[in-house]
Amino acid sequence: MKRFIILGSTGSIGKSSLDVIAANPKQFRVVGLAAGRSGESMYEQIAHFRPEAVSLRDRQIACEVRNRVGGRTRVYEDFQGMIEMIKTLEADTVINGLVGSVGMIPTLAALESGKDVLLANKETMVMAGELVMDTVKRYGKRIVPIDSEMSAIYQCLKGERRNEVKRLILTASGGPFIDLNREQLAGVTVERALNHPTWSMGTKNTIDSATLMNKGLEVIEASRLFGIPGDRIDVIIHRSSLVHSFVEFIDGSILSQMSRPDMRLAIQYAMTDPERLPSPYGGLDFSRPFSMAFEPPDRERFPCLKLAYGALARGGTAPAVMNGANERAVEAFVEGHIAFMDIPLTIQKVMDEHEFIETPSVDELITADLNAKRRMDEIMKSKKSA
């Protein structure tokens, strides 16, 4: 029986992971859960899965949960408590479903404490991909991706020689605004941006999908995970989200992975890898017609994709700064402080101004992320006072 710690257990990835575990009680067990401020949801998860320990970022909510569960479950609090839980619990695997740059240190902590990582937190690889892969080699552990696109590539590369890979092709749904012109994009609302056509995701990932930054982050993630340079990674729009990505080989052959747009399929695959288990989530129905159309993205209307390729090409602290600036820009858009098309403009400004470091340490990456967020806060403050 595999023992799991789930980070971000009350979010979209966390809930999907718990669905898979609940459907396979003889194979999987939850020993640890971590969340932010969702005390009631965490209490319900404790009652259902009875983990050995949980962690909550908010100390007051952690205290409330601790009082409710008594001594049945150990309750850690704040970020350092989560790291201690990761290092202390006896688990085989950590599922990192956290959102944003906060996911980087827990990934490294899990690997260094002898645990495999199932990774949905793409920001980990965007910020510190090279350092993370060095840690994987040093400790002899594995990172298995559970984002649908990264999982697709991971599956297509099984048993293949990397020197025979010509390019990776990531598919994107295009989000809700793929057919809008620049004038229409300038006036989109938060409510419309959160109305994703095919996937059910959290707020940040859904906005990133609408700007195509989500796909830009995945380009960087794929490059780091699979050792393929950015000029050999392409993005195409596939609105029905049935083909999750392609790998093209030097002989012209192309492998793809297809399934229903349901995160539980990729999560279950990662949990059971290298084996497969029957899935209760259903396959594709080939008795009914469905679209297999593909089209190139417009990088002028969606410049976040161009920003990501540029950050990957420059390397160093550039991806971390871009990621930090994007996190704050998304928050500012959701809160109504900037327009949709201001998101890439403000990110570009922060990237242009930052002090570049070519070979950063973990501490320097954390500092670059924090400085990018501080600069974005200054920009937002100046906008409010103008």
C-alpha cells in the first residue's frame, strides 16, 4: 500500500487526488494533508481519511482544527510546519498540488527526505527546474508530473530514446477568449475569464489559461523535466482538450496521449506508475463524433506565451521573476486593479527592470521571486494613486 502526503488537499488537484485514493482503498493510504485556510474542508477530510498529520498555513485555523480533532491527528501550522510534516511522516510519495511559487521548497524538501514527488505545481520547475532535477539525481528519487500535458509527454516518452526526439508539442484549450480580438480582450471581466470551456481549475490556473501564461509556464516546465530546449517545444490550440500533448520523433513519427479532460486520469496514472489500474472515470466514446482540430496560437494577442519563451531562453532568474510578477498580476486582475491586457504589460516591465543572476542559488531564486512581487505591488500602488 502506497502512503501519500497531499499538499493543497482542499484545492482542485488535492480533491481529485483524494477521489482517486478513495476509489482505491486497498492500494493507497493518506498519511498527511496540507492546506491554507480551509479549516472546515480540512476537518471533513480528516474525518474521512484519518491521516496521521495535517498542516494549515493559518495558525488560528490550525488551532481550531487541532481543538476539534483532539489527539487523533497531529496538526502542524504555518509554512515551516508543513515542511516539518513532509520531512517527519513516513510516506512514499508527496503529491504537490500547491499553487504558485510556494510549491518550490516543499518539492525540494520531499525529495531530500527520500520521497517521490507527483508534481502539479508547475512553478517549482519554472523557478528552479535545474536545481530540482539535480536534487532528483542526488537523492535517487522520482518526479512524475500530473498536469495533463506533462503526463501525456511523460507517457509518450516511456521506452523512447531522448536523442531521437525531434520536438514536444503541447496542446492548449485556448481558454475562453481565443476568438476575441485585442479590443475585445481589453474589456473582458474576471467572471468571463474564470469561465473555462473544458477544465475545472482554481482561480489562478484558470486566469493563466485565459492569458496562455499557463501554457508558457508549461513550456518551461517541459524543458526542465524532459531536457528539451525551448526551440524544440511548440504549442498548438486544441479546443476540445482530448489530445493532451504530442511527441514528434526524428523519423517523422508522432505519438500522442488522449483521454477525457479529467485530472483524475493523469493523477491515477502517476500514482500507479509504472503499472496501470482500471479507472472508474471512463474513456473516450468513439461512437460519437468529436473534434480533432488544431490551430496555432496568436502570440501577439496573447503575449504571455512570448514572455515565457523569452524567460526560458535567458534562463537564470528570468523565469522566477516572470512567475512572481505573473502571480501578483493575476491577483491584481482578479481584484479589479488592472485590465486583462495589463497582465503581460506589467510582467514585461518587472522582467525588464530586475537584476539578472545567471546561476542563482535557491535563496537567490526566492529573493528574485519576492523582489518581483514587491515591484509589482509598487506598480499597483502607483496606479491607484494616479
